[in-house]
Amino acid sequence: LAKTTQPISMDSYEGQEVNITCSHNNIATNDYITWYQQFPSQGPRFIIQGYKTKVTNEVASLFIPADRKSSTLSLPRVSLSDTAVYYCLMVLYNQGGKLIFGQGTELSVKP
Amino acid sequence: DVKVTQSSRYLVKRTGEKVFLECVQDMDHENMFWYRQDPGLGLRLIYFSYDVKMKEKGDIPEGYSVSREKKERFSLILESASTNQTSMYLCASSLRQGAGGTEAFFGQGTRLTVV
């Protein structure tokens, strides 16, 4: 069963770097790791996706170790507007791209 | 601009009614999904469709059915609505998984209340 585990909640302050770690022990060879962000009353929004090592875009970085059993989303210098729920999930390659979400991490950024 | 549109933002239905939630995407995506979201439970997959007329059960299909007669439209049907189906329903679409991964796009959600 494709399952991800991540902390339920995290607190941070403006300007800090935030790292959210997710475990996915049963990830399959061709599965990708993807992170989504969700604000209240909105659908989730894609942040970043990776397969291994490090991926960086204008919003975040994603670190994936060689064994791929975990991943870490890094948000540099967070602001109040980064307060949201962050979901780690696997894109199941052998099931045509099926997406299974976990419970997500509720990030609260304080001034 | 890519778009996934859900037919209603808010819906109130009576117990026992048959309820249709409609979702349309304009990106020619093969995959479409229906999730429900409840406090503390995250998003749970109800049904997944990878092609017209093709569907797979997700984690919580009981009490629901789906229809995909056209590529752009994916309907969720509550055969006989019950109060425990009061929830936020989210539709999404994506390209069929290929090398390089794929991004899913979500609609704004339908908040369904069954009374």
C-alpha cells in the first residue's frame, strides 16, 4: 500500500528556512515524489516533484537520498503567506499516475 | 491557463437523494480523480479514471460511483446521499504517468452538506 508519513504540524517564524520530512518506505522503482500546498477553501497546488538527489525551483527545494525512502521539502525564508498544509505523495507509475495523499503537515508561520 | 472546473462550490442535499458532482478539465488529460477531504484525514481517493469509460476504486469507494463518458468530464455520483457523506469534494486531472513524472491540477472543490 502506497503510504507517506509526515509530521502533523510545524511552527516557524518569518524569514526562517523550513524543512518538512516525509517517509515513504515502500516507494516503487519508478514512482516520483511530489509535494503539494493547500490553502483553506482551495484545492491543492503543485509545488515540486523529484525522483532522486536534489531538485530546486523558484519556490522550494526537494532533497531525496539515494535509498529514496524519505524526502525533505525545504522552503527558504518563509513568510506569513506560506502558512498552509503541505502534502507529500507518491505518483504511482505502475498505476498510471495514481496519486495517494497522506494527512499533510500544517505549517504555521508566525511574525 | 489550465483549468479544472467543478460544477458547484456549495451544495445542500437531503438524505436519500441521488447527487451528481460534475468536473470538467480543458487540458486533454487522461487521468481524472475524485477525492474527499475531511478535517484531520487529509485527502482520500474515492475513484480514479485513466481513460474514457475506465475507472478504478480508490480507498473509499463505498456509497459512490463515477461516470466518464467523455475525456474532459468526470462525474461523481452519490447513489443515496447520507449525512456521513457531508464533506469537501475535490476533483483533479493529470497526464497519464510517463517518464519525468506528472503534475495534477485541482478544482476549487464542492462543499456538500447532506441534511
